[in-house]
Amino acid sequence: MSVRPAVIWFRDDLRLDDHPALDAVARDGRPVVALFVLDEVSPGLRPLGSASRWWLHRSLAALADDLGRLGVPLVLRRGPASIVVPALVAEIDAGLVAWNRRYGGGEMAIDRDLKATLRERGVEARSFQASLLFEPMALRTATGGPYRVFTPFWRAARAAPPPRPPLAAPTALRPRDAEAASDRLADWRLLPSGPDWSGGLAETWRPGEAGARDRLRRFLDTGIYSYSLDRDRPDLEAASRLSPHLRFGEISPFRIWAEVAAFAARPDAPIASIDKFLSEIGWREFSHHLLFHFPDLATRNFQARFDAFPWRDDPAFFDAWRTGRTGLPIVDAGLRQLWRTGWMHNRVRMIAASYLVKHGLVDWRDGERWFWDTLVDACPANNPAGWQWVAGSGADAAPYFRIFNPVTQGAKFDPDGVYVRRWVPEIAALPTRVLHAPWTADAATLASAGVRLGFDYPRPIVDHAFARARALDAFAATAAPH
Ligand SMILES: Cc1cc2nc3c(=O)[nH]c(=O)nc-3n(C[C@H](O)[C@H](O)[C@H](O)COP(=O)(O)OP(=O)(O)OC[C@H]3O[C@@H](n4cnc5c(N)ncnc54)[C@H](O)[C@@H]3O)c2cc1C
């Protein structure tokens, strides 16, 4: 008797290692059909930004190669998942569809409905925990509600049973005899053209599972030793840069956890750095916890009293920010790093976001959308959570009176100016003492560095003391407890 094939539906888990849905089917021994659906139309799904589309193309190509080595083609289909998945199931008479769970509101609605549809048609649907170490429904406060503050959330997570060991990638899969029809990846036009701005992304990243494993290995060989000390330094390579790989699920948090735990057992292990790194992985878990419980995280103020905030509509300010022409070198360096590489250092994300929201009084949602379009790690949970945290409207947010001074932040975290000189080359010849505030340099210093302020590089588009006072007034009126 022939066994009905299984569909493995890949989504935010573009890997073979520690892929519980794939593992279950591989053990079953049934014929496997691997599927990815580009769904840009279902309600509640956020269409990917441009940098993420670039990443997705490269990541799908890598996944197709990896599956191909096991003899299984990756089937690409486009359209609403609620139609595309059942259509493929009917076409190949599949008996099972397996996937790893997602936690966004729109995604969960699709999965819930699909499960019901498939079951009605006598097709088994199985879902697995793979992308989060601690699923949002598993962690509850003492009163049964969601966590809104990171520290107790992470304390509860660390007190819960430890994450399971990761599963090895299957060494063999049974392909179906006949290949199902597939779109051509190139026809999806995920890569930019006219103009192709992706050169800097391609130089910086290697999307796919092998690239992800390589990043983790390099981080455990080098960066982790000084992570707790240096993670705030954008001029150093201290952070892991795993974020886009985690975003697309090219590496599993369970794999990261296990490798870090094994590393922690070494006699010379840097324990403070390891704890700090794991707590950053914890922030990712926390953001997803928030997204699960508050699916409108990207569009609605977490704290409703921010709904009345007097945001300014200032396209010129936003444009200067977006293009890295604010006249504040650390802010401009960050926005230019983002544009060129699709990534920005975490400390600089905080400084740049704070500048837009507090110096400019521009709505955090505008900044969030820009990051969404330009980050290769643009994450439906981490991005809005990060922006709301900076704006002060979020859960466990930064206090409103914390208004970063970009000059002192620059001097503190880029003390030798290496980061600014790399991304803002037109002021690279300035001495370090004035590099983070070029307008304070005297005429002779500017002249000998070949810098004409207002021509080669802008003067600050807003005065810090003025902007700070304006923001304090606006935020105090909104954020003061009633
Ligand atoms: C305004 C703003 C927007 C952000 N948008 C995103 C986003 O779209 N996608 C994204 O992955 N991160 C976002 N972050 C969080 C953080 O900046 C990045 O995760 C981090 O810079 C990625 O670099 P890394 O992989 O070297 O991090 P590491 O320091 O090596 O940390 C390891 C991993 O932990 C997670 N992590 C680290 N810091 C945070 C954090 N503050 N919140 C949630 N998870 C974290 C990431 O998955 C990261 O890859 C944002 C932060 C801010 C302030």
C-alpha cells in the first residue's frame, strides 16, 4: 500500500538542523515534499521590507541547495497560504502537513484555520515548537497574565525546565517519486533591480544555514570573551550578528543555547559575558511574548496614554535622518551603516531611534517602518518592541526623560572615532576630540581637515538643548502617571 506523502511547510525556519517538523517526518519514513509559500496577501501578514526580501531570496536558494543534497526539491508557491497549502495537499494527496509554530497574530490565525481545514479533509496537521525557547503561552505571571517587564519574565524563563537539546539535521529524506510543480525563485523578483542597491548586503552577509553556523562559531571563538564589556561598542566586532539568521530561522535558538551551554562548561569560560548574551536572546523571547499577547505591537502604543502624544509632521527632519544627514556623526554613521549593510549596531539603533523620536518628535512608527524596510533582521517582534522601548510607549520602556545626547554617546561608545570615520568619511580627517561634534571645531581645524560645514557635512539640523527641552515638555505631559 502506498504511503501518502507529508508536506513540510517551511516558514521562519529556513534550516534543516533542529527542525522538529522535518525531524518528525524524516523519522516517519514517508515521502517528503518541502514547501515554501510567499504569502503577501493574507490579512494580518506584514509584507516583507526590501532588505528582508533580498535576504529571503538568498536564504531560500541556500535551503533549496541543502534539501537538494538530500534529494528533495524545495517547492515554491505564491499566494494566500489558506488556499495554496490545501491545493498542494490535494494535488499530491498528502496525508500530513507539518510546520513549526509562529507567534504573530495574522500568522497564528492562518495556521489555526488551516489546521481545521486540513483535519476536516482527513489530513493530519502537526505543529511544533522550534523558534522560541519559551513559548508565550507557557510563561504566565502569578495572576495568569502576560509579562510586561523583562526581568521577571526572564527570571521565570530561567526557572522553567531548561530548553530541550537540539535535534540533528536528517541525514536522509525520502523524496516523492514525481516532482510537484514549483515557481522559479527568480520570478518572485525578491532581489532589487533598477537600481540594484544590494552590493553592500552581499559583501556583509552570507544568508543560509551554513552562514549562520559560521557566525555562531566565530562569535564563540572571539566576540563572546569580551561581550559584556564591549557589546555597546559599534567600532568593535563584539556582538554576534546572528540577528538576521535568527530572524529567518537559519539557526535555532535551541542550537545556540546548547552550544553556549557547552562553551560555558570550559574552565576559562567568560561567565558574565555568557549570561549577558543569553539574556539578549531572552530579550528576543520577551519581544515575541509581547507580540503574541499584543499583536498590534507595530501599530499601537503599548501604553495608551501615548495615543495623545503631539508628534510632529516634519518630512525634512525625517529625510535628513533616513539618509544620514542630521549633522550628528554617530546618528548619521548608524543610518548609513543600515543603508549599506542592512544592519545597525544595537547601541547605535538606540541612539538613532532616540534622536528621531525625542530630538525630532517624529512618531516612532515612521522610524519603525524605515527599519522594517531596510534591516536584514527586520523582525515583527523585535523591531516594534525596540522602537516602543526607545519612545517610552512600550512595555518596560526607557523612561521618557532619558534623552540620549548623541555627542556624549558617540564619545563614550566610539571613543577613537573608528566607527564614525568608517561611515562618515567626509569628516574622517577631523581630530577625535571634535569628531562627534564637528560644529565645535575652530575654523583652522576644519580647514586643515578639509571640512566645510554646511557643504561637505551638515550642521546639526536641530540644537540639542532646544530639542531636549521641547521633548521633556512633550513627554512629561504625556508620560506622567495620572
Ligand atoms: C529601535 C530598535 C529596533 C530594533 N529592531 C530589531 C529588529 O528588527 N530585529 C532584531 O533582531 N533586533 C532588533 N533590535 C534589537 C537589537 O538591536 C538587535 O537584535 C541586535 O543589534 C542584533 O545584533 P546581534 O545579532 O549582533 O546581537 P547580539 O548582541 O549578539 O545578541 C544576540 C541576539 O539576541 C537578540 N537580541 C539582542 N538584543 C536584543 C534586543 N534589544 N531586543 C530583542 N532581541 C535582541 C537578537 O536576536 C540577537 O541576534 C532593535 C533594537 C532597537 C533599539
